[in-house]
Amino acid sequence: MKKQENINASRRGFIKTTSLGLAGTSLAGGSVSALLSTEAKAAEMQTVMTAAHWGPLGVVVQDGKVVKSGPAIEPSVVNELQSVVADQVHGETRVKYPMVRKGYLEGNKDSSLRGRDEWVRVSWDKAFELVANEMKRVREAHGPSAIFGGSYGWYSSGALHASRTLLQRYLNLTGGFVGVKGDYSTGAAQVIMPHVLGTIEVYEQQTSWEMILESSDIIVLWSANPLNTLRIAWTSTDQQGIEYFKKFKESGKRIICIDPVKSESCEFLGAEWVPVNTGTDVALMLGIAHTLVTENKHDKEFLKKYTTGFEKFESYLLGTEDKQPKDAAWASKICGVPVETIKQLAADFSSKRTMLMGGWGMQRQRHGEQSHWMLVTLASMLGQIGLPGGGFGLSYHYSNGGAPTATGGILGSITANPSTEAGAKTWLDETSKYSFPVARISEALLNPGKTIDYNGTQVTYPDIKVIYWSGGNPFTHHQDTNTLVKAWQKPDMVVVNECHWTPTARMADIVLPATTSYERNDLTMSGDYSMMNIYPMKQAVEPQFEAKNDYDIFAELAKRAGKEAEFTEGKTEMDWLKGFYQTAFDAARKNRVLMPKFEQFWQENKPITFKASEKAKKWVRYEEFRNDPLLNPLGTPSGKIEIYSDVVAKMNYDDCKGHPTWMEHEEFSGKTTAEEPLALVTPHSKYRLHSQLAYSSLRKLYAVNDREPVLIHTEDATARNIASGDIVRVFNKRGQVLAGAVVTDGIIKGTVAIHEGAWYDPQDLGQSEHPLCKNGNPNVLTRDEGTSKLAQGNSPNTATVQVEKFTGEVPTVTVFTEPKYTQE
Ligand SMILES: Nc1nc2c(c(=O)[nH]1)N[C@H]1C(S)=C(S)[C@@H](COP(=O)(O)OP(=O)(O)OC[C@H]3O[C@@H](n4cnc5c(=O)[nH]c(N)nc54)[C@H](O)[C@@H]3O)O[C@H]1N2
Ligand SMILES: Nc1nc2c(c(=O)[nH]1)N[C@H]1C(S)=C(S)[C@@H](COP(=O)(O)OP(=O)(O)OC[C@H]3O[C@@H](n4cnc5c(=O)[nH]c(N)nc54)[C@H](O)[C@@H]3O)O[C@H]1N2
Ligand SMILES: [Mo]
């Protein structure tokens, strides 16, 4: 007790003298390690440099425990996600030991017990034996098509300890598996964009921010909230994007946010907010496009030279066939934006250099293909594509798109397909043969043998007997949770590797405790597009309790299947890291950039930072195409931007035509019922990465009455006698959740918002058709339906609900406590 107090006292002192620990280190400066070691000495603590999706971190360790964390490189806007490493490592929700569901252990075949059974702690040896034996049985009896290893998710950063890749490496080596196509982020956009632009577009470098600052008059955040979403990156954020947005704001130029929610970005940037009904942007864009044509403000030269099929689209726009011109008045009725605003946007966009920055919330809905197709069409009509600071960009809000690409080297990383193994190709063929669009998981589990359309082809669902998930959380990320609960009962075995007792871990038969990234050594790039830094990710503390690295878990399972040598290639953790570093070293040398030797880099405990060339800073997306479309054609069949796509048209889908089209969604503000009068939108949270860190102390910053907040417009709240702070029940035909009301004018009337990633916490699972989620996971309410036959993406932002004040006895949220268990 005394000792604890002393630690706290010195910790408080430390915080006071150093603000958030490792502040003040400049990006280019080499002072990180010096700073780290002096601070550590002063406080008799050890400070370790590491990194996470949310950036470069300094982790302060005392007596083998993480006591504090902060940015290793100070970001220009505070990123609270960096401050909770201690919660991540030592929080109450850690999975400490291998666990098996009691019924599973006893051979009870009732799989509906998943999620509500008791837990039994077993030895690692027993856990390995259970997993290895069942994998062997299922493989021999049913082959690779029975083993689902898609395992979608945002596990931790790191070139080596990539939990999903390691799972798939093990599964490939032992005979293949069922994988997935696409992702939840851009399910619709990444399938339609190649037809329109010849590239995936959503994960590509954007026109350099330097050019935006220099040339753009207006930037439009269309369904984008970069202040939240740029706090993280797939590798690790280089923290540049928010800084650039801030600079643009400081230049005094216009920023417009088109969003049903007055987002954190809108507030922070002091932007103009154009509230729009959820799911109606295509109508709004058509209204703008129609105005451009009738006022003769569209760039006919550009359309002729660089696009194909505008005439067909134009006849739809003008209503030649359906007798419905898609004019501003028509659009306004659907999208809720006043006619004058629509006309003004057309005037402003066409007279000023405008960058349309499209976020992804608006394509995570039914007919999600249409919004970005229409955005590109609108940008084509404005004629600024390929000019500095003009056109469109689909990744400014993600992983610091637009931060200039640095010249240096890129780390190697562990692969799912060890090429050394003869016969690997056959497994890969098998794997891709059985894979299905990622968000069709429930449907696939429930309907083995069913065939669906997908992007001009057909996909038949395999019969899945085993689910192995490592590094994702489908019971928060997937739509229509109640259907997923049923689908999840189909397989014979569900195994989950997890650091925390997530809702998905709770739904497993076997849970294997995984280390967090702070319990192992790794490396990561930063920036995704900028490739600006190499961050060392040094182990800060010993593996907690009986947690093992995913690498070691899969190496052991590979060993039990006779494939250990192929899995490990005989290498240790440090051997792998040295190899990955060497790849970067060699590439950098080719670029005439000198990196330190690995040993020196590792010992120095600080990032390597590469510089961007002047050319990279001046890079303009589609500039080459604009300069010479014949010499630099796009990868589309016509070599041009396809406003009309023959390929898509010939697929003959009723839900995705040959040109962008407004299609009414089954549920949206224009199609509500008396039972479900409000639209639901589910943006990404500022204080989490999806479901990650939901259990952390950051929860105090947003939880309302210990529930996930629901944003509701003042008038909608008044009509229901709801005040801020009330616990409300949000419900529809698919399910019900409790949430804490935030009454605000910062959301369009008729839409309510609950952030994705809230942990699923069902009351009386298995007792009722629609168990109440005590915490407020919005996916209990969302639709589990593909965006269309083209992309089959996820469509959570298409849903209607009702909200009422909750009057019953309020149940306690229990999902953030460790479940009870017995010892075998
Ligand atoms: N309604 C709605 N639903 C959505 C969205 C939406 O906008 N609205 N967005 C969708 C999008 S874009 C995405 S990307 C998905 C995200 O869905 P997920 O990627 O599944 O969400 P995460 O919470 O990041 O899950 C990662 C899990 O990996 C675990 N983990 C971390 N490190 C390790 C490790 O080293 N080893 C192991 N074994 N596990 C580890 C974490 O504890 C966490 O449980 O959600 C989708 N769902
Ligand atoms: N802090 C934090 N950062 C993240 C993540 C996170 O969970 N937390 N997740 C990461 C991942 S995996 C991804 S894919 C990206 C997600 O990036 P996005 O998909 O762009 O993020 P969202 O928050 O879903 O949506 C952005 C904005 O679109 C709005 N929106 C939703 N529907 C509509 C609509 O119909 N019309 C219009 N005009 N606007 C709409 C939302 O209100 C929100 O303000 O973010 C990444 N960054
Ligand atoms: Mo995502």
C-alpha cells in the first residue's frame, strides 16, 4: 500500500514536470532517445519507444508495469489514444489464461451456449491439443473449405506480430482456408472505382497537401471527419494530416462539411456545416450537377476529352426518359438541403478551385457504390481533376493521405504465403476459390452452398465448420448482431486469439490469450502513404499472466501439424526484425539514403525519419493523365473516366446501373415508418479505434450514464420527453440497445448517431429473440445486407430506429469486467 502511494506520488511529479512525458521532440530531430533516457533516469523509470496505430509512443515502465504513456513525437493536436497504454496492458478486461467454454470441454453439442456458458481455465498444452486435434479432424473430413480464416480486423501495428497474417500463414501451411474479399472500410467504393477510374482509388496517394495549401480555395469534407479518423493509420500515424488541416484553417480559406452530424472536424476547423439527410448525398450531388448543366457551368471540354458516357448520364440527369429532372428542388426534398444552398454550392464549386474530399461513411450504406461514382462525376463536370488543389480525393481523411511520400526504404514484413513451400500455389488457388465478400459472413454461415452475384461473377458459400479469429472483433464490427449470434452457432468450433475479453472472445469456444504489442519486439513504418518514418517497437514489459505472442501460438500449432520449420523458417523474433530492416536498408541505399545499421538503430530507441523530395511535395494526382490522356490513359476499358461503364451496365444488375443513379434505400429519412421514424448513422469514434480501447479510462470522456452516447436532435428529443443524460432505448425490428442521450442541434433532425465500436453487452442472451444490449452497440440495429450485387459491401448507415426514454430497471454494464471462470 505504502509502495503504491510512493509510485503515485513520483508519477504525479513526473507528469507535472514533463506534461505528457515525451513532448517536444521534433520530427527531424534526433533527440528522442536522449530525452527518453534523461527523463527515465530522473524518475528512476525506464522509458521505451514503441508505436501503435495511434502513433509513436513513449511508454514509461516501473517495476515491470506500464505506468504512463504519451507521444514520442508531439502531435500538433493532442491525441488521447496515446495516453492509455497502461489500461491496454493492465486493464481488467485482459485475457489472462487459455480458456475453454464448459460445454465445449464436456462435449455438449449445444452451440447456442456460446456467449452464455461458464468458462474453464486450462493449461496451454490442453488448449493447443484441443485446437490442433479439431483442426486436423475438420481438415481431413471436409478440407480447406470448412475452415474460415478470413479473420477481418485491425489488430495491432507491427511488421512481424501481425495476428491475422500469422493465422493465415499457419492455415496456408497446413492446407488452406476460406478467406474474404474486400474490407468493411471501403466495401463499395473499392469495387466500383476500378470500373470508373481504373484504380482502387481509396487507398492511393492524394494530391500533395502542399498543393492544397497553395492552390485550393475551398475544401469540402463530404462525409469525412478527419479530426477523428486521422488519429490512427494502418501502420502507425505520422501525425501530419491533422496538422495540414489546421494550416488550411489558419489560412482563412473556406471549409465546408456536408454531413448529417456537425462533426468534431466541423467544430475544430470552424467550417460551414451543410446538414444532409443520411444516405441522400447522391440526390444532393445530382441537384448540384443539374444546376451546373442548366446554368451552363459544367466544363464541356473536360468531359469530352477525359471522360466517357456523359451524354447517357446527362439524359438521366435531365429526366429525358423518366420525366423527372434531378434539379435542385427535387434534390432538396430528398436530402434536406435548401434549394438556394444547392445552387450556391454549384456556383461556388464551379467558380473556385475546389477539392472535394470524400470520406467513406456515405458508401457504407445500401447503394454505397453510387456516392463516390457520383462524386467523381461531379468533379469531372467541374473540370478540375489533375489541376493543383482541384478535383476529388478519397483518402485525405485516412492514414494521412496527401502527406508527401518520402524517399527512403520500406520495411519487409511477415507473409501469409511462405513461398519456400512447394504446393503453396494450390492452396492459394483453393483459398481464393472459397473466399466471399467480407461482410457476407452471417449469410455465408447460415447458407452453405448458396450462390450470390459479385462484381460480374458468382460466389458460392462454403460449408464452414471452424472459425478461427485472430485480431478482429466481429461482434462489434458486423451488422445485425442478432443474426450474427445465430450464424455463429453453425460451426463446430470457434477459436479466438485475443488480448481482451471482447464480445467476440466471449462468443468463442476456446480463447487463447495474446500479448499486446507492448509485450514483444517489432517494427513499423508510419504514414501509409508518406512512408515517412520507421518506428522501433520495443518490448516494454514481460508478457502478462500467461499471454503468448500470436507468432508463438501459431508456431506451436504449426509444429503440431508438422510444419514448424516452414512457419518459423528457423528464425527468432530478432532475426525476423533484422531481415525486415535490411529490406528497408537496401531499398534506401538504392535511393541514396543512408540508414544506420540495425544494431545502432535498435539501441538508439528513436525513429528514422525520411524526407520528401520537392517533386513529391508538388505531386498532383491525375496531372499526367490531364497533360496527355493518350500517353497516360487510365486503367479503364476506355482509358478515360467512365461516367458510364459498359462493363457495369452489362452485368445487368437492378441495384447498380451503367451510370451513377439515385436509388432509394430501403430504410432512410425519406422512407421511415411510424414504428421506426428516425434514421441511424454510425460514425467512427474520436476516443477509440473501433472497439479498441473501449474499456480504457477514455470511456469517461464520452460515456453517458455509463452507456454509449446517442446524439439526438433537440426537436426529436423534446417530442419524446428526452433530456441529455437520460438512458434511452434505441430499437427497431432487428434489436434493441440502451444508450445515453446527448441532446444537440449538431445533428440533422430525423437522424440519430451512435458510434461504431461500442462493445456488445447482451442481457439474457439466448432467452429472448432480441436481447437488450446494455452498452449500446449500434450494430444490433443495423442492416446486414450487401450494398448491391456489384460490391456486396457492408451497409450499416442504412437503418431506421425509434428512441424512447428507458423506464425499466437499468441493468449494469458488465462487458468491461473479467468473466468468472473455474479451474479445470
Ligand atoms: N455500424 C458500423 N459498423 C462498422 C463500421 C461503421 O462505420 N459502422 N466500420 C467498419 C470498419 S470501417 C471497420 S475497419 C471494422 C473494424 O472492425 P475490427 O477491426 O474488428 O475492430 P477492432 O476493434 O479494431 O478489432 C481489433 C481487435 O483485435 C484485437 N487485437 C489487437 N492487437 C492484437 C494482437 O496483437 N493479437 C490479437 N490476437 N488480437 C489483437 C483487439 O483487442 C480488438 O479486439 O468495423 C466496421 N463496422
Ligand atoms: N479515431 C478513429 N479513427 C479512425 C477509426 C476509428 O475507429 N477511430 N477507424 C479507421 C478506419 S478503419 C476507417 S475505415 C476510417 C473511417 O473513415 P470514414 O468512413 O470516413 O469515417 P466515418 O466516421 O464512418 O464517416 C465520416 C463522416 O461521414 C458522416 N456520414 C455518415 N453517413 C453519411 C451520409 O450518408 N452522408 C454524409 N454526407 N455523411 C455521412 C459521418 O457522420 C462522419 O462524420 O477511419 C479510420 N480512423
Ligand atoms: Mo475501416
